[in-house]
Amino acid sequence: MAGGKKKQYMVCRDCHRVVEGTSCSICGTSNLTADWSGYLVIIDPEHSEVAHRMNITLPGRYALKVR
């Protein structure tokens, strides 16, 4: 897609969840940022070492680093 613009996803600063809209559906905050890096998809947080280290308890899309 030449010249196409990528959609800018927002990330919750509190829980690192990638969100669409103006607030986080998980923690309810509107403390969002577009300044993030690293995309992580957690499917089974109960058996994921990465989810455990990041204190993620729900499946979904997350950012590794949020500024």
C-alpha cells in the first residue's frame, strides 16, 4: 500500500493494553499514549511467563514499553 497511512494505536499507561477509542476497557482510565514500542499478544496469561512478569491477567494485545 504505497502512500498509505498506518493506524496509530493508543496504549493505556496503567495496564499497557493496546486500546481503540478514548479510554481503556480494562481499567477504565483515559490515560493513553501513542508513545510505545514492542507489541505483545497474550493468549493464555495463566501459563505465560511473560504475562506473569508483566502482571497481565487477561488475554489481549499489550505494549512492552510505554513512555
